[in-house]
Amino acid sequence: MSFRKSHIAILLLVFCVLIAWKHSPAQDRKTELEQSKQQIEQEIAYTTRLLEETRKSKQVSINELSLLQTQIRTRENLVATLQKQLILLETRISRTKRELQQIEAELQSLKKEYSRMISFAYKNRSGLNTLMFLFSSENFNQAYRRLKHLQQYAALRKEQIQKIQIAQQKLEATQKSLEAEQAEKNSLFEAEKRQQIALNNERMNLDLSLRKIGQQEKQLNQTISRKEQEARKLQREIEAIIAEEIRKASRLKEAEALPDRLMHLTPEEKLLSDSFSKNRTKLPWPVERGVIAANFGKQAHPVLKKVTINNRGIDIATTKGSEARAVFDGIVVSVNLITATNNAVIIRHGDFFTVYSNLERVYVKRGDKVKTKEVIGLIHTDKIEGKTELHFELWQDRNLINPAQWLAK
């Protein structure tokens, strides 16, 4: 009976150790890094697809440079993630090796102990010796105790055999685990080496493209000037729309002072605004699939060293034929024609406003109520550069906000 209880206890202990490992922080970290790696690999594959579309124009463009820079940053993230995985795996391998040494030591100890039992049993293997041991007892009680001792000793030998078998199985499982971890390490190392080679190639391509496009300084300055004019026109339109919305809200407030905010909101608008605010870092992207080609705020021009660009939103590169979609429930407060192929839609979400620019066609009109992820227009594709890019802005009252900090990762 004691043998069965001991066997069950050992199995329960092994089971608990396995459960603890399954839910350990190290395992959670491994899962997190693997998911991050897969996401980054998908981003790289998508950016590669965008680069292939851009290169069909057979002309080096700023868009290609932006995508190359995005690709390099993303691949650097992938290399860093692979290195973190390697460090984590090295820690696991070191731990597994220590476990292996402990199990081997435990197994040797169990075998030595069993060997002593066998030696004792061999010396007393004769049935006559056993009988003499029992009959030499002084009384019946002593004979009974000696008999129980012999029975317990036999059970102990069986239990020792079971312990050795369990330790052997654990040793084999740990050895296999170590072999799998070593194979995973080799695979990760090779993956990192491939990514480093790809990263170096992309950096060389970027340098080559920079030299080529740097010869087009006059044309680049003209492009920058044109885009700045479009940006200023869009900014005036946005500011006028927001000012008008504030005036409307002020009339509803009946000339009272506006505490803590520029815009007075109805209960429904405040509920919408609060809901929008709670979804910071959770808003869906304004395109089904895309990568950020130009970040928010002031930044150096990728080619012209003395030129600084001030991006009032983010530019999201996507594939030809892609459509823009609302990032949250709201009402369309403006549809503006910036150029012949650049329409801008402004949607109000309480005291928040989202702006979707560079739309070739618009599917909504002023006053329309839209839902989250509802398609609002077709994004324009530049035939010369092969670029399909959405300009996206986020405002709260009269204040510009970095949209990238609000979108889901």
C-alpha cells in the first residue's frame, strides 16, 4: 500500500512541475517574443510587397526611400527580437543542463542504494537463512516484527526500482528537451544571420537610392513646395471646420463660460468623446492593411539635408485599390477637395476630429453618420511613383495629436 501511495505522490509532483513550467514567466515571455516575431515578419512581407509595387515605376522616388527606411527599422526590430529569443533560450538551456546534472546525480544515488539492497538480498537469498532469522526470535511478537521487516524490505526494493524507472524517464525527457532547445537555438541563430544579411543589403540599397535621388534636388524642392501648399490648404479647412463646430457648441451653451474645454458637448457627444478617449492605443487603423511611411511631427527630409518636414499627421502606405475607413463612430462634418485627386474627409467624434486625406473618391457626404471601420473613400494611387498613401490626422478641439499613439499595435 505504501508503495502505491509513494508512486502516486511522485507522479503528482512531476505533474505539478510540468504545470508550473507551462505557466512560468519564462514561458510567457517566450510566447510573447514569438508572437512579436510573427507580427514583425508579416510587416516586413507587406512592406516588401509595397516596395515591389513602387519599383514598377522604374524611377527612384521619395516614397521608395520612405518604404526602405520603414523596412530597415522593421527588420532591425526583428533582429532585436531574435536576439532576445536567443538570450532567453540560452537561459533555458543552462537551466535544463543543471536539471540534467541533478537528475543524473539523483539516478546514480538511487542505483547505488539499490545495489546495496541487491547485495544484501544476495547474501540472504537462502530460504533457510530467512527461516533461521525468524525461528531465532525470542518470542512470537519478535518473530512477527521480523517477518514484517522482511516484507517491508521487499516492498522497499520494489519502490526503489520504481524510483529508478521514474528518474530514468525524467532523464530521457530532459535530454530530449535539451536536444530540442539546442536545435531551436541553431535555427534562431541561422534566422538572425539571414536577417542581418538582408538588413545590410537594404542599407546598401538605401544608400544607392539616396545618391540617385539626390541628383534631383530641384524637382524635390518643387514637390515639397506643392505638398506644403496642399497641407496649408487642408489645415485652413480643418481649422475652419473645428472653429465652426465650436461656435455651434457655444450657441448651445447659451453664452455661458466653457469650463475646462473649448467645446461644449451634449450628453450624447460627451459619451462618444469619452468612449473615443478610452480607446487610446485600441483604435483600428484607417486602412485594412498598411505601414507608417512618414511619422508625426518635425523630421529631417530623407534626402535634402537642410530641409525639415513638419508632418501634421501620419502617412500610411498601403496597396493599390485600398480604401480608407473610419476609426470610430462619428458624423461627417466636411468633405473637401484639396486637389483634383486629393479629397479630405473630416469626421467628428465628440470633441475629437479625425482627418482622412488623399482620397481619389469619397463615399460619404456632410452630415452622414458613420460606424467604426465603415469605408469612406478610395485612396489615390500616384501613377508616377506607384504610391498609394493615406494622410491621417487626429485633433482634439484645436490641438493636434500624434495618431500613431492612438492606433492599435
